[in-house]
Amino acid sequence: MKNIIITGTSRGIGLELAVQLADAGHQILALSRQTPSRLLQHANVTCLSVDLSAPDFSLVEQFLKSWQHVDAIVHNAGALVLKPFAQTTAEDFQRIYRVNVFAVAALTQACLPYLKNGSHVVAISSIGGVQGSMKFAGLSAYSSSKGAVITLMELLAEEYREQGIAFNALALGSVQTDMLAEAFPGYQAPIQPADMARFIADFALNGQRFFNGKLLPVSSTTP
């Protein structure tokens, strides 16, 4: 069984992902600001309260001494602001990038001593962050941050290639989450969080055998 860290586990895809992998027998470290009862009650889940907009991973580093190794990280947490570009402030950009990019880098750094040959780091990006994809007004901070994390995974894959640590990004299309409702009010996605979580769970466990430094679009719709 694997030791897996998942961020953004309070709701949506992250919550479903943590439950599914824990039900399968894996040990999960769930990081989010709030902890749902479904995770607190699960014997295979350890929950730590972390605010990724001002990340302090000292508790994570302390906990990892008991694990001694990390098999997979799923950087699932995300922040979004929907504003016209002219009204998007520097603080808006900084807040979105702190969660969507800087926290990804900081958590990965904290875990480096525990990542071994065969470990897999997965960043959940967005199809809106992919070069050449359709873009939507009001998402300049969000979509550009998701583009940045894709490039970060590509760079880390090259830097840690000799150690056998794989880094990949999944660019998700629409999934019926609270974040989608915020970005596209009234839009109904054809995919539910539990369905996408099943795909991500399999990829986190097995994708490193086939991919490294890659971006995989996982989208059946526009948006």
C-alpha cells in the first residue's frame, strides 16, 4: 500500500480522491483548511489543517518522519477569482499564485527527502492553462497560474529524472464542483467529482510508469 499526500481535501475532487484511495487501503495525508467528517472517521486518513494561501509545512515535515517515504503527492488544491482583468488587483494575483503555484513548490520541497525512485508528483491543472486552448474572460489570474504549474512540473521532471521521481500535470476540463459553479454560474458539467477522482487515483498510482514531465488534458467539454 502507498503513502499519498493530497491537498484540497475539504470538498469536491480532493475529498472524493482521499476517500477512494483510503478505502483501497492506502495511507492518506489530507491537507486542507477544513476537515470533513468523512475523512476524520477513516482509519487510513491523517488530516492536517493547512492554509495554502500562507503555507507553513512544518507540521507536514514533522509527520513525514513517521512515514519515512512518500509514494505520491496530488497537488489538488486550487484558488480562483473571477474578475475582469482591469479589476484584478496585485493582491488577487498574489493570492491565486500562492495557492496554485507557490504552495505546490513549497510542499514539494518539504517532501523531497521522502520522495524516492518510483514516487509520483501530480499537479492538478486546468485546460484553461494549456497553451492554445480556449480562454475565458475574467480568469486571467487563475488560468495563468495553472499554466505556470504545468511548466513547473515539466522542469522538476527534468531536474529529478536521475532520482527516478516522476512529475506530471493533469489539465482538467469541467467537473461539477463549487469552483466550476463560481467560474461558470449555471453551467452543468457532465462529470462528477467522484468520477474524476477515480481517474486521478489510477493516474497517481500508475501514471509514472508511462509518463514523466508530461501534460495530459483530461477534458471532454468546453469549458
